[in-house]
Amino acid sequence: MLRNTLVYPPDHRIGYLKASRADLLRLGALFRIAATSPHSAIHIPVPPGAPPIPFIGDGIRPLPVLLAREDTGLRPCDWSDLRRRMRRASAPLTVTAPAARPPDRPEDVRRRADRRPARYAEHAATIVITARAELLFRIGDLLTTMGDLVARDRHVHQHGESFLGDIVGFFDPGSTDRPMHAFCVVAVDPIFHRARWQKQRTPAG
């Protein structure tokens, strides 16, 4: 389980992803794993006691996420039955994720997203994201790049969290009743903030 990852459904077409550095790196790997197989889906549950976003309306609660390549044929309405089967026949599995590629990916990735964007949907209180393999790879690469930035981000050191950027242009904002255009990615990693101030309070010698 990713214990420091919260994915919030969109408000005004913007979804929110809050995660620690380690979880951003894991999420990048999970997106790339989802991209490698037309026969698999990746389920990311919500950590216990996950809070809502307090500054949006009455608070939007995080939801679990299901990732899959579009050629799996997985439809959001299939998820309820798939979840029941997972509970009956779950077993540990070790998988090696493909390595992240360089961040300067060619522009043809964006052109492919324009022609056939990723699909975002919600069903059975779960966010379902399906996309072509190249788009899942690219989102995974971006998450890995963001995770690599966290440890040296000055806002994380000052406040324990920091806005890292938006993942924009991969989703079809008109494909569902609750559309999403982008994910706002926020690093929440108090360990960097706490370690700095604890070191300053510790007497020398």
C-alpha cells in the first residue's frame, strides 16, 4: 500500500494528487507497470484515515485508483466484479517496473494524447484511468521526475509540502459527466521539514 498517497477526484476539472517522495517514485513505477501489460490492471487503495481536502467546498475525499491500458478492454462498470474476484483470489506478486525514460520525451507523445487521450472515469467509488501504453509510460516518467525533485525542493524543507506542477494535456476533459483536465501534484513529505528543524534544535557536541 502507498501509505502517503492521496488521489482526489476533480474539482473544476482539476484532480489532486498528494504524495511523499517515495510514493511518487512508486507511483511512477506503477504507471509504467500498467503500461507494459494488456492483461493487467493496477489497484491503488486509499490509506486508512485519509483526510478530505479542506479548502475545496465541504472537502473532497480521496478515492482508490485503478490503472490499465486501454487495450485490456477494461470498462469502469467491470470494476465491481473484478474487485470481488480479487478479494477471493488475492496473492502476493513481485514485479519489476521498467526504468523511467529521459524527461525530454519527443513531442509525438503529446500528439498521440491529442488524437486519443487518456480516459478518466469514476465507478463504484473508484477512479478508473485507462490510456494507451505510451501515455501511461509518460505519466509514470513525469511522476518519477517529480519524485526526484522533492528532496531538494525548498518549499518542502520550509513547510513540509510543495506544489510540484500539473500533469496537463493527457486526459479527455469531455469524456465523462465529471471531467478532468489535469492532475495537480503536491509533495507532502514532512520528514524533510522535520529533519531540518530537529537538527537545528539539537545542541552541538
